[in-house]
Amino acid sequence: MTPRVRRSSRLLVFAPDGSALLLLERTSPGSASPARWCTPGGGIEPGESAAEAAIRELREETGLLVDAVGAPVDEIGVAVDDPSVDHEVALGTYFVVRVPARFDPTTSDWTADEHLSIERWAWWTAEALEASGEPWSPEQIPELIRRHRSELGA
């Protein structure tokens, strides 16, 4: 049987010097899965491109408004073992956004589900995330930070 796939756009939001990435700690209400750190982003709506979804999700989840996100930098699939959702694979298309200053996301455009599922946010370096003992998803986040911070000149 072919697994059901949920396509999403994910944002790698980098601090000005490229060293730290904005991550949101999310829970899955109604699920036994533990909270985990992940990038801002979410599902691609019908008729929406991955880039359009990235721009929308960035505004909804952080309050940051951008006109464009450039070309995707990665696509990562994650197996989902959660009976409360209707898919077995989450396939994320990743975009890099470099902000002029670190900021605290605004919550004014969060959905009711986001108010329930997003616990907190923080700016993480790859090294701090790996040393934290905290769970994150996808497992490639530290690798993505390292790869893109070098490309950003950090």
C-alpha cells in the first residue's frame, strides 16, 4: 500500500550572522508523542505553490512578512507514527530566510491548533541543539544549520 503523504513548506529562519536557527517547540495534542523542536511551516493548501505556502506559513507562525523565499534548498520526508493524523509521511520542502535581527515571533495569526501545539520558541545553534538532550524533527536540523550557515558566511 502506498503511504499517504502530507506536503508542507518549512522555513529555515536564520539569525543575521547565520549561526542560529529559529525553532518552535511543538506538541501533538491528543497524541502520546513528546514535544519536539521543529522549523516554522505547515501544509501546502490546494492550488498553492510550495513557495506561496512558505510565505504564508512564515507570516502566520512568526509574524514575519516577506515577498519571496527563493528556491527550495532541500526536501525531507519524515515517517509519521501518529494515529491522530491522516498521513504516514510528512514531506517538507525547505526554504532559507535570513532575518536582519533575532526576534520573538508574534502569535496574532496563529490558528487555534497552533495556540495549543506551539509551546515556545528559541534560536538554536547546531551545537546547542545537539547538546540540549531535547528532541527535534527532522533529525537533519543540525546538518541543515551547519550547511546553510557556511553558505551564509557564518
